[in-house]
Amino acid sequence: QLQVELVEQILDYPLRQLEFIGKSRLMAALTEDVDAVSKASPWLTGLLANSALLLGCLVYLTWLSPVLFAGLLAFMLLALYSYQILVNRGVLALKSARQTRDRLFEDFRTITEGTKELKIHQQRRRAFINEDVMKDAAEFKHHRTFAMSVFAISGSWALILFFMPIAILLFLFPIFHFTLYSVQTHTDDILKVFFEIS
């Protein structure tokens, strides 16, 4: 269904803009982009449901302990900022990989449309393989590998950030021996954060 709608939109688009976009980018949009969107759509409902649950938990935490909420909110903002810095680097690398992939699609189109000419001219064929296809494939691999590495690091960083509030409550708060901070309050706060995280 998504591909049919995309084809209809492409056919409704002005010809001059389609020529500017190029055949290779259109082919990439029709094949890989549609697949990526269809895989991501089930995650959207889960994200919305979890966001509503998180908001409810934060409101409840505010009612139970405004001080703990303020500390947790400050930590969450810093954590989101640091995580977003990593993700942005990965997204930039994926954009570069996308541009290189579009060039690869153009190379593939050249192969399918110019097979006869490439078979006849040995020197042109060698230059095409070495200067275009191999260069674009290596560049695509580099950008894609870098992006996946950054996303793996950001995922690990997210797990560290996930458990850091509990570690702070378990190990740092007792060291400072707050006079107004009883053992019962300390236990309650740890349980609240566990509930929030789960």
C-alpha cells in the first residue's frame, strides 16, 4: 500500500523536479525507504504508549518526592543531551551513506543500461569498476560501518544512563550522610526510581 501511494505521488510530481531528484534516488526511495518506514511504524505505537506511561510516572514521582523528581529530571535532561550528541553523529554518517548509496544505484543503472558499451571498451570498463563502483562501495561501507558503530556506542551509553540514577541513590547518597535523609526515605527513593525505570 505504501509503495502504491509513493508511486502515485511520484507520478503527480512535476517532471522538472523528478529530473532534479534523479532516477537513482527515486529507486532508493521506492525500494529501501518504503521497507524502512514499514519496519519502523510498529515501534511508533510502543513509543507513544511508553511516553504516556513515563509522563504518568513523573507526575506521580513529583507528588511523592519533589526533590527526587527535580534531581531525576535534571539527570534525564543531561542524559538525553549526551545521548542525542552521539545519535546526531550517527545520523550524519547515515546521510552520507545514503548519498553514496544513491551514487551506487546510479552505477548499477549504468551497468544495466550500458552493458554493451562496457563489454566492448575494456579500458572504460576497468575505469568504471575501479573509479566508480569500487570507490562508491568502499565509501558506502565506511559511512555505514561508522554509523552502526556510533549507534552501538549510543545504545551502550543509554544502558549506562539507565542504571546510573539507581547507582547514585545506592552509593553516593549514603556517603554524604544527609541529616534529613533517613534510611527509610533512602529505601523509598530507590524503589521509586526502580518503578520509574521499569
